[in-house]
Amino acid sequence: MLLAAIFSMPLWQRAAMGFGDYQTWLAFNFLNAITTILFIVGQTSTLAIVLTICFAILNGAPIGRA
């Protein structure tokens, strides 16, 4: 999650320069809300573990905007 946040920082900076701070902030909040909901998967299997790791990466990307 932390690595996704670090690597997404340049993308968020570029988005803020291109679309404006407010629009980028809205996208950050939307992406963070959607990816937080994805953590509801509650089964213990290899697929669930892989999905949780993928969701953590997706959830970490919006943190790079903060």
C-alpha cells in the first residue's frame, strides 16, 4: 500500500496540473471510497489473499495524492 502511494505521487501531481486541484481531489476521494469497499471480501483462500493484496495496492494509490 505504501509503495503504491509513493509510486502514484507523480501521477497525482500530473493530474493536478492538468485537471486542477479540485477535480483531482474529487478523483482521489472517489477512488479511495471505491477501493476501501473492495476490502469486504471475507473468505480465506489463495484467491482472497491475492485480491486483498491487489486491493491494498489500489487503495494505496489515492494516498499518494494527500
